[in-house]
Amino acid sequence: MNIFFSYVLLGFSLAAPIGPVNAAQLEKGIKHGFWHAWLIGLGAMAADAVFMMLIYFGLAHFLETPFAKTFLWLFGGFILIYTGVESFKKNDMLSLSEQRSNESHTKSFYAGFLMTFSNPVSILFWLGIYGSILATTAQKYDTLELLLYSSGIFIGLMLWDVAMASISSVFQKFLHEGVLVFISRAAGVCLLGFGLYFEWQAIKALFL
């Protein structure tokens, strides 16, 4: 049981570093509430699950090819820049009730999924982390235990997802709207920065 909880802690720790998904969760949660922020994280977890399956079945090496990486840098950059620009659409104070009614839950889920799945850094990250875990664990445990410990990683990811969604919705309820606008725009700037970085990586891969 201690081993299982160590994998839960690992999943929680893996999700914690600030990146595009966390910035998007903060921005969505402030504007649209807990469920939209949670669905961003859930979409990202779905992409993580795809990566883990590809690694498990030995199919992830295709995503490491120069063509795949360049395409993902381009596509991922577009998604992040689009999401960042979206956060600046409303220049006035946040009209929370109006925005909540207009925002699709499905859109939030797919935004999180595409952000993670089109991120070559995520692919390399999971290849390095989960690939090494898989290699080590497979030597000591059978398939059932391997699946159990992999689920522990996912529970940790889910806990972080709920934590981020809760934090952003608490911001929404208790902070002044002017502060919320500032935080939302700061998250949007982060998303734009990540998007421009992705596009620069694509340009380097294509021309430099």
C-alpha cells in the first residue's frame, strides 16, 4: 500500500509544475467556475492516458520523429496562442454569470486535451518518466500490479486537477473583480508566451 501511495504522490508532483494547462485552468476557473477548470485538467489527463498507453504498447517512438515533433510544435503553439487571445476578448470587468452561460463544457475538455496532446514536451516528459517507471516496475511486478500503480499516478493527477479547479473558483468567489481580471490576463499572457515558444521551436526545426 505504501508503494501505491508513493505513485499517487508522484502523479500529484508531476502535475504541479506551472505550465500551459495550469495557466489555462486558472484562467477558465476565474471566468467560468470550478467545472470548466476541472474539465481542462480532465482533458489533459485524457491526453496523458493516451501517452501512457502508447508508451505501454511501444508506439510512442513515432511521436519522437522530426516530422511529428514539428507538426506538434506548430499545432500546439496555435492552440495556446488561440486560448491566450481568447482570455483577452473581454476588456471590461468580468461578467461571470454571462460568461458561464455561454461557455461549453465540451470546449473546456477538448482545450485541455489538445493542449497536452499537441505538446512535444509532454510526450518527452512521459517517455522519460513513465517509460522509466514502466521499465523498472515491469521487472518486479506483474501486469495487474503495473496497472494498479499506473492508476495511482492518475489519482495523483486527478487530485491536482481538483486542487487547481478549487483554487481558481475560490479566487472567483472571494477576490475583487479587478484582481480577477488581472490574474486572468496574467494567465493569458503565460499561454501566449508558451504558444510563441512552441512556434519558435517549430521554426527552428523547419529552417534552422
